[in-house]
Amino acid sequence: MANFNKVFLIGNLTKDPELRYTPQGTAVVNLRMAVNRKFKDKNQELKEEVCFVTAVVWNKQAESANQYLHKGSPVFIEGRLQSRSWEDNTGKTRNTIEVRAERVQFLGGAPKSDVQTHEEPAPLDSTTETAWLEESEDKSNES
């Protein structure tokens, strides 16, 4: 059976980017975004629903996103869905699904820059990435 994991999102950031660095010095940023969908219900009334998504951006793209994006910035994300699990401070297993960004494009509303689109460099070792994300999630739950 064939498999395909590709996501395209356009939305606005709900928070300023959250830039951190792995112990190896690799930049990683979480982009928390809202993606809106407008539709008409069965009574032809215009409705809107919002989906809140976290996109995880690595390397130079992470640093650029942190530098040029801010709460409210419109952004286009191309990537793939990624699930991960970790154990919180109470010993409970937690799960999340995020978008692992492969391309980030700044849309109108962000400060102008010479380079607004960045292709992702070679992927990190997934073992290192997963271990660091789990450690990072534990720290964010402590606060």
C-alpha cells in the first residue's frame, strides 16, 4: 500500500516564535499557528472554524523565522505530520502531532528581508532530534 505524508498550511502565528538550540548547537523553533476555515452550514450561514497547529522548524530556517516572524505574522508552511511521545514529570505518557516544516515562506505583514524562503538542509539524525524534543517538552512542562 502506498504512503504519503505532506501538509500545506497558510495561517497566522498565535505567539512569537520560540527559538532554542540543541546541545549540539542546532537551531529549532516552534511556530504556533491558527489556520482558519470558512464555510456555510446547512442553513447557508457563514461559519468559521479554527485549527491550532504547531510547526517545528530546524536549522537556518528556524533562525530566519525567529528573526522575521512575530505574533500575527501570516506564514505558509510545507512539511509532514510527525507524532511523538514523551513522559512528563508525573510519569504520564504524553503524545502530540506536529508539522515538521520542510519549507517556510513568509507572507505579507512581516518585515521585508532579502531572503524570504529557505529550503531545508539535510535532515538531522532522527534519534538525536527525537531525544532532544522529548527533553525540550519535559522542560516546557516544568514551567
